[in-house]
Amino acid sequence: MIKVQDLKKVFKPNITAVNSVSFELERGEIGCIIGTSGCGKTTTLKMINRLIEPTSGKILVGGDDALSVDAVSWRRKIGYVIQKAGLLPHLNVKDNISLLSKIMHKEKNFIESRVEELMEIINMPYAQFKDRFPIELSGGQQQRVGIARALMEDPPVLLMDEPFGALDPITRNSLHEEFWNLNEKLHKTIIIVTHDMDEAFKLGHKIILMHKGDIVQVGNKADFLERPANQFVEDFIKGQVHE
């Protein structure tokens, strides 16, 4: 599970990007952070991964305090997926997926079997795809490889920053279905930053709506549609959700 307590980020000179954000996700839950541009959602995600250091607050994963350990060690315990996958173009699929394990000097036999296992999970057979380079893959296939790379060291938490935003609608909808089914098997705790409320409703057990650095409502789809917390939430949903 992951617990964020009173997380705050102030940039100089005195600009508060995130203001005392708190939420919890249990093992296997998907939380979607959504909000207006510049609301602090990506800053929140980057603080959880220690890419940005918080001004104050706590980040706990399974009881471990993020701020009590070395930032690099912490990042190696958390999977991270970005838009357009962020694959290294000069490495083939196998080497992209296994990059972190190689940096950590894991045994060759472990790497081989783990990559093969993950490629089966993401529906890209090992023999067929292991030697291909990113330029030879579709956008959806690249994103699958990015997810496999994030899962290589079997992290308890997966952070995803607009992971499906650059894909066409048909590919995105297909990957949504695959991703949901994948986590039903893996039971990871996942935080997704998205700009799309329809995506949040489809994937999120818990939706976290932010505005100007604050959380304005946390809940599920029914909470937002039937019990919006205020006028901002109501207007945001009207502008986002398509029947």
C-alpha cells in the first residue's frame, strides 16, 4: 500500500505547487490523479518517486518511509512509466526491459527468464519481439515494453505519468482493457496521472481530483457523478466526461 501524508512542495520564490496533499491506496488499487493544467498532479507523482524532493510531508510504501532512504535506492523500488514509453532507441526490446536489472548486476539467467515472463504477460512473445528496436514497434507495443521495464524488479508500486495519452483512441482503449486485466493478476498499487476523466473513471478504483495544488475531491466514479464536492468539481466533470 501507499500512504501520502500532508505532502507539500514550495518552489522559490514562495510558489506553492502542491499544498498538504494526503491520500491512501491499498495493495491492488489503482488511483488516478487528475486536474487542471498546472494543478500539481505531476509534481505530486515526481515527489513520490523522489525526482522532486518534497518541502514537507511523508510518503510511505508498505510502511517504508521514502525520505529515510537514499533517493536512487528508493527509485529502484518503484516502477515508473512515462508517456511514449521513454525507451532507449539504441537498445532492443530485451535490453530495454532488463536495463535496471543489469545496472543492479543481476544474474544472466534471472534476467533472461524474467524478461521472457514479462513479455508473455504483455502479449509480446519473447522469440518474436526480443531483438526488435523501438522504431520497429507500434506506439501501443512501445508502451507495453515500457510497462514491462517498470515491472522488471517486481516493485510493489507503479507510477505512471500520462502513460496512454499519446496513443490513438482505438489503441488506448485496447490498452486500458489489457492494463486492467494485468493488474487483476499482479495486484500492484498503481498511481496514474491523467488529463482524461473518462480514463480515470475506467481505470481508477480511487480518483484524486486536484486544483491549484490542493485535492478537492477523492472518490470513485459514483461519488463524482452523484456527489460532487463543490461547483468546481461539477463543472470539471461536465467539461470532461463524454456520454
